[in-house]
Amino acid sequence: MGSDAKTDPPLAKTLLLGLLAIGALSLPPLELLQRVDGIIFDAWSRTTPPIAPSDIIIVNLDEPTWYPTLARIAQEQGARLLVSTLVSAPADGDKTGALGPIAIATADSQLLRDTEWTRGGYLWPQQDLDGVIRHERPLMGNNPPLPSLAFAASIALQYPDQPVLLAHDVIAYSELAGVDGEGRRWLRYFDPTSFQQLTPSQVLEAPTSLERKIVIVGQSTGEHHLTPVGTLTTQELLAQEFAGYWLDSAITYGSGSRALVWGLTILMLLAVGALQLSPVWNTTIPVLGVGVLLAGSAGAFIMGGLWYPTAGPVLLALLGGGYGAWTGKRRSQVGRKSGLESRLQEARRLVARGSGVDAWRLYQQLPPDPGQVSELYDLGRTLALRGERSMASDIFHRIAKIDPLYRDVADRLKPTSNDIETPPGHAETLPSLGRYHLMKKIGRGAMGIVYLGRDPKLNRMVALKTIDLAKEFEVENIDEVRDRFLREAKIAGRLSHPNIVTIFDAGEEKNVAYIAMELLRGGHLSDYTTTDRLLPVATICELLARAAKALDYAHRQNVVHRDIKPSNIMYDSATDSLKLTDFGIARVMDVSRTRTGIVLGTPSFMSPEQLEGKKVNGQTDLFSLGVSLYQLLTGQLPFRGTSMTELMFSIVSKPHQPVTVIRNDLPERLNAVMDMALAKDSSDRFASGAEMAHALLREVVVQAA
């Protein structure tokens, strides 16, 4: 364990590399952290924005020619201040004392150009790298510095009798509240809907609406700007900036708080690493730290007007959480490996001391391993010589699962006791079926019993699926069933695909039909259809995409399965092998099951056309695969009923419930996949298995991203 654990990189080194990576992400052209910080700034700005002062009135002009009339009304009503964003100054000079943009530039421009206005300030929206306006510069340039129009208007409101030309004559630059080290004032945005906005016609109808107001004028069709609280016109943006100056409301850029947050985050992660907590806490504490960082940032911003960027510390905390999860998983794996190695060493010591029975109990707790075959074989021989035949047989069976051709294991597994169930229709003394030696009952399929068998000609272990024709069918139908069985087995035997079980042979003896097929390891996907054993979504989609591709291949060979369901899909997680089984069996069983009187196959997985007795095609299999997908994702069947009649009616007529209703953690995209797979009309389903596989693999890619 120690040697493996030492391969984990130290936390301090990981954090240092993380800081370097974060620094790289902050550099052009990505500047990723700045962009994320901007998104967070916008989110906090939209959270309970303050109400704007009611004394600010915005007048939107459709035509600039309205301005002289508006200026006259404002002067007559004793407006406290008139600020215009119009580029053109009045032709005969502004006698109303209004302010305007004495220099302008667009958001994309780098140079200010002078206008005809003589009183006011510059008008230049300052965008961040993502195009959003979050700050402005109260002063720009030197000798003398030029004030912004909003700053100039705020000074004019405080000193109405003094011309506003040079800002430093009124207030020192160093005394500006909320200006950071780069001369930026971060804007505290007000609720845009709280600014009263009027049109010229409304002003003409009620001129007293401008009485003692601060009037900001702009053209309604002018430039628009992106801000944290939405898209604003130039006059709306100016009103936001002016209101901030008037109420001394701004966002303070907390550089000191930022350093403190970085330091606390690093100390937290180092402390978690030093404490050697459990894997769960190694992950949980950094994630909780992220929540505290974001909550603290929101509280400081909204309640205290303090802004400190948190994207970097949050990313570092998440990196620490990921490191904790990874190292925790590694330690768990190392611990498990160490435990298995300890059992193996103890089993070997017991063998050396002659305690073979106790040793086998430990071997049973270990996963099958080709490296253990030789020692297991020696142990099996020893136990057999001591009379422990049953235990020796178990050992040889395990070896056969790992390597069925190992030495004389196949011969040692020839039936010599009552552990072999006699095939239906055979005398108890018959140990074979056709040329195959029956070794052990290994399961029960839709047809009958499944046996482990051995082909003596090739010394090959096979699975033998059997069906007692006399038991399952009426006497007058046996000949037809036998012919169809052999014909379907021959057709299925022509299929050669990595995800379709290989059929070696088929035959019939004393009314017992059988299929010899490759011996598969693993289990059925039906093992993963309960809510407590569901596989990851990406795994399910990837496995059923393989099944869909296999069906696409079979359909192109004019072979339809007719009974696709999780129990007919074998999966071995150890080798990541998936195989479709029982091709053609459904067609054989469809001849005449008058003794049971039920519809062929598994009704819950059947398509509407199957239940209605219509001709089936590849879309029938895709419907059944869709039902299987639904069950593997949710642990439920899409169509249910308390009786066969009710179930059939549900499949033919009722819509299925969306998978996201059953599991809200599933992506909405899967609903579209299910809708197409489970369409009542076969023409509305996926056109082919390849198309369905493509849709499922898209989900695998999204999950991985």
C-alpha cells in the first residue's frame, strides 16, 4: 500500500501546479477567470438591485429636433439639472446651462473626438473584455484631466454656480470614493425599471413632471450597451452612473479582501490534506468551501458594496476537491488491492501447511485471475486425492471459466456424480446430447435448461440451450417446430458480429432440440434493472449503442430478433464484452403454444405491431431495445398493467412517462431518444439500429464532456 500511495502527487505540489494553471488561464487570449468573475459580478448585480432616486427623469427623444423645446420646458419648470447625451450641441449655444458630451468615443473606439459642447464631460462607455460595462473612469487624461459626463453632472449638481470645466478644481482625484488603483469606478447598478422615462409628448402634456428634476436626455434609437442588468440606452447608462455619484453608491474593489480569500482557500486545502480525513470529507470540505466563498462574495457585494473576484479561489477549491476525490479513490483501490493480496498470500500459506479446504475458502473471495490457474489446479488435484471431490469440482469449474482448455480440466469436469441435471426427454444415465458431453446445469432460458457442455472433437467448452419439444408443443406441431428450429438456428449461425453470440451447431435428439453456442461470461443486463443497481447513464447508453449496432447488422442480413430484452443481452464487465443472444428463438416459439395460450416472447418488451399480429421488421427490435433502455435508466417498465389485456392496451395506446419525471437527474435529451424509440407507429421510430446507436453515443459524448 505504501509504495502505491507514494505515487500520489503531494497536495502542496498539486496546489502549486493548480495556481500556475489558474494564472495561465488568466492571461490573454483566454482570460477565462476574468470572464467568470464578470459573470459572478453580473449575477450579484441582478440580485436585489437598489431603487433609483425618483428625482431622475429620462426623456427619450425620437428626433433630436425636439431638444430646444424640451430644454425650454425644463428651464421654465426649474429643473435642477439638464444633461444631454446628444452629440450635437444647440446651434446658438445652450443658454439653459445644460451639460453635454464635450468629447465622445464609441465602445469599440480608442480615440476621443471633440464636439461642439463646451460644458460637460467625455462620453465613452468602458467595456470589459466580454463587452459588458461594469465600470467607468471619473477622470481621463492629464493637464487637466477630463471628467466623465456623469461625474461632471454630479459636480454641477453640488456646485450649480460654478462652471464645470476642470474636475480637479472641485474635488481631488485621490478623494473619489470607490476608485480602484487603475482609476476605475465599479458601478452599483440600480433597478432599470425604477427610472421614470418620458417621451416628448408626455412632457408636453404634463410639463410639471420636470419640476425640480434632474433631466437626462437622449435619442431613443441611439447606441445600446450591455450591462449586468440588461441592455441599456446611452441615456439609461448615464442615469445609472450619475445616480451612483449622487448617492455615493459604488462597488468597492476589495484587493485586500481578494488576497485574504486566496490565502484562506490555500490554507483550507493544505489543512484538509494534512488532516488525512476520509475520502468523503476530502471532497466535501472543499465543495462546502466553494459554497462559503460564493455566499460570502454575494453578501459582501449586496450588503456592503464590496467586490472581490472569486473565480480563482473557487477553481482552486474545486481542484482541491477533485484531488481529494481522486486520491481517496486511489487509496481505496490500493487498500482493496492490499486486502486481496493479503488473502492470496494467506491462501498460499494455508496450501503450504496442507490446509487446502481453508485455502479454497480464501480463493473464493478473490476475483478470477489467470495468474492463479496453476496453483488452483494443484489445489484441486490435492483435494480430489483427499476425497474432497465436490470442492475439487468447484475449483476445476473456476479454472474452466478462466481457461476452459487448461491442461485436462475439461476431462476432470466430465459428469461423474449427481450434480448434473438430466436433460429433458433423456434417460438419467445419458451424459450427452448429440456429440456434446453435458457437464453441469448453468441456467434456464426461454426454451428450457442451459447446460455447460464440452465438444470432444474440438475440446471446446460450449453452452447448450435446450428445448423439450414434446413438453412445449402439441404433437401435431412438433415436426414443424423442429424444421423451423433448425432453419432459424442455421440463419442465426450465419451472423458474425462481435456483439452477437456465436452459434456453433444445432441439432435434435429424442425430441430435445439444442443449440451449441459460445460459452459466455458475465451476466444479463437484467441484473441492472432495479433502482438500487442501475448503471451510470453513459455506460447504459454506450452498451445499448453496441446492441443497436449489432441489430443493425442483423437487420441488414434480413434477421429480426423479435425478443430483445435485458435478459437476452449478456455483459461481462471484466472484459467489457456485450453479446445479444437467442436470435431466432422467438420465431420458433411462435409456431403454436396452445398449452399456455399466451402471446410469443416477453409481452412487456413487445412492440404494438407484434401485439396486433402485424408483420414485424427491424423497427420492432428497436422498440424492444427502447423498452430495455427505459428500464435500465429508471428501474421501471414504460408500459405496465395488472392484466395481459391492460398491458397490451397500454403498449398499443398509452404514451410512456418521460424518464426525467421518474429520475430528475437524467438529461432532458434522453426524452427525445425515448420518444423516437417508443413511437407507436414503426415509421416514426429510428430508421435503423445505426441511427439509434448514433443518438445514444451522442449522449455518451455529452456525459463525458
